[in-house]
Amino acid sequence: DVDALNAGVTDKTKIIAVVNPNNPTGYIMTEEEMDAIVGAADRVGAWILADEVYRGAERIQEKEAASFIGRYEKVLAVGSMSKGYALPGLRLGWIVGPPDTVENIWRRHEYTTITASKLSNFLAAYALSPNVRPRLIRRTREYIRNGFPVLESWLSGQDGLFSWTPPQASAVTFVRYHLDVNSTDLMEVLCREARVFVGAGDSFGMDYHFRIAFGQERSVLEEAFSRIENTLKSLA
């Protein structure tokens, strides 16, 4: 909502934080939307903090989602090995921005964290090498694209229990459920009784939603969805 963005950005605005592709919806911003954010930031001299960890996890296109880097001087873009590359165990990421700002961030990182694992650095460098990176991206997209039809079939067969917008990227989606149950309570019930974990919409400021992952084998997804379905029916 460009009008809401411009109305909300004032001379007091220091940072505009964005997530592209979005978590939890999987939405990919258009060029026009990105330009509008840059324009709003430039108008007041604000920084743009861009979480871009889901770049490479596109479902509907082969081209990677556009970055904010290069569009505006005061941009900090965050990347990670955990999403598009599906290597969360490395616990490694990066930030791209103006050299002097990155230097200041580096000093604070060093003070709080000291250093990343040498082994993680070695494996990440290998994963990001020209011959390996495309294979990891392809693997991630295969999981997403194979799991999506299973998710879509299940959601569409629930007789109006759910509303959703299919994600354009990432292996997660944000689902609206039509039950009078708080999302955190629902998450706890699913964990306790169905042994399935979903992200509570409360965590994103939107009750009556949950975030669900679908980047798994068909058999795993079908079992998880069946458990969720049975639990929700017991609450209806």
C-alpha cells in the first residue's frame, strides 16, 4: 500500500525494514513497489534494511527476486545460508551495504559474537562457489515446487475452512483459518495433540492465521496435513 507507506514515513523515520521475498506470505515485491519504498526513504533520508534471505527460493520464476542493493545509497541487505540454500545448520549470513557502515556493524558483531565457526565459513564458501550455488538453488526450488501441489490440494479440499494467497517464493505460506481459536492456542494444541508445529499468526501481528512449511517429501506433508485437519475438525 504505497499511500499508507508514504503517510507513515515522516522526518522522524530512521529505518524502513522490508522482507523480500516476504516471510511469512512468500510475496515477491514488484519493481514499482521497490521504487516506491526507495522514494519514501530518500524523501526523509531513512535507511532501508532489506531482509533478502529468501532470494533463490522462488516458486513461480527462474529469475531471482530483485535486491535493494544498487537502488539507493542507504541500503543494508541481509542474506543467509538458511533459506534459499537450505543450510541452516551453518548458522551463517551476511550484510551488504556502504563500506563504512558495514565496518561499524562488523565491530559490533565481533564484540557480541567474536567470530563464526571456521568450518561454517569453509562450507559456506564452498556452497556459494560458482559450480555449487546453482545446484543448491535448484534443490531448494525442487522441494518447494514438489511440495506446493500437495499443500494446494489439501487446502482446497477443506470446505472453506481456510483462505490463503499462494506464495510466490519460499517454502512457507500464511493461511487464514476460519475458527474462533486464538492462533497461539491453536499452535500449542497442534504441538501437544498432533505433534505438528506451525507458526502462530500472533507472532506476525495477525491472529487467526498460521504459517506452515511445505518443503518436505509428499509422505511427510500428507501425514502432517492429516493431523492438522483432524485436530481442527475436533475444534470446530
